[in-house]
Amino acid sequence: MNTAEQSRPASGASKSDPTQPAGLASKGKAPRTPRGEKTLRKILDAALGEFGEKGFGDSSIVGITTRADVALGTFYTYFDSKEAVFAALVGDMSSRVRDHVAPAIVNARDGFEAEQLALESYLGFVAGHKEVYRIIDEAEFVDPAGFRRHYETTAARIADRLSAGAARGEVRPGDEIAMAVRAWAIMGMNVFLGLRFGVWGSESPATVAAEVNQLLRDGLET
């Protein structure tokens, strides 16, 4: 699934922004009114429950519309197919994780504390949205482009933070490859930490994040 991450500053959301609900609809089907956006959100939330509970193969559009309490035709107002709403949900969940974590690290004293607070926030999110792991895992086969985009953009944000920390003299310096290796390693670690301590376990996110943070400081602090 996802790692603890901070979003890049937004330049202002628009209806073409794929991270916003309206931008997740199928091509040419973006809602044009607040009411339409609310309906689209209902469908996405219902899809989260349907896919998270049953998996892609056993889920159905009828199951989604029943959960959302909307007509079958309303679904097709915004999405072309079950595959389309699944792909939209992958992007939506990725954005929700990012947006949940970002405020937690705003006041971090250094890059390492930011990573600690981000992981703590991420583990809390996963504990309340365990279905996200099933959805992201299935995306490898249902929506390969979205699956790859999810991890590539997550790793890029981590690499940006590491580079910023190196520029401040907090993180051991390295070239672009070094930063990429570190970012993907941290992301991979966080994915499995989320599975173990967010999905399967109930240990304190703060305790887990503090232990991980010590590992990062031991390995990367200048």
C-alpha cells in the first residue's frame, strides 16, 4: 500500500485535478455541480466498501450502487465500468493517505521528526481503513498504471524530503540514485509496517514510529 508521506504544496485544485473527486470520474463525465460531486463521493465511498470487503472479482456495480443508494444509471453518469471506478478509487485512496499525513508533519523540528510523525499518522490511517491494502494490492493486476503511479509518486515525495534534509545538513548527502534507493527502501519498509502494525496489529503507532525513526537516524543522520 502506501507509505507515510507529505504532499507537495498544491497550486490550487481544479476540476481537472485527478486527485480531486471530480477529476476521478471517467473522461468527459466529471460532475459539474456540488450536488454531482457529492454523488460521486458517495459512489467512491461505496466502492471502497464493496471492493474492500469482496475484492475486485466478486464485487459488482449493482453492489456499489446499492451501498451508495443511487440508481444504476447514476453510476454510468460518472464511470464507464467497474474497472474505471476501481482505478478512480486507487487514486482517491492514495490522495487521502497523502492528505491525512501532510498536516501531521507541518511543525516537525527536522526531517527525521517529520518522518516519525508521518509514519505515526499513516499507521493511524491504516488502522481505520484496513481495506486500503486489499485495494492497492489488487491494483497491480486491475490497474497496473495506477499501481505504479501510486508508488512512484510516493517515492518521489520521500526522495524530495530526503534531499531537503541533506541540504539542511540533517541527512547524509547522496546523489540522485542514492536518494532514490533510500526513498524506495523507506517506502517498502513503511508498506510492511502498515500491514503488520496497522492491519494485523493494534500496537501504539507512536511507539512503532519512534522505533523506526531511530533506525533512520542511525543509518542516515550526519
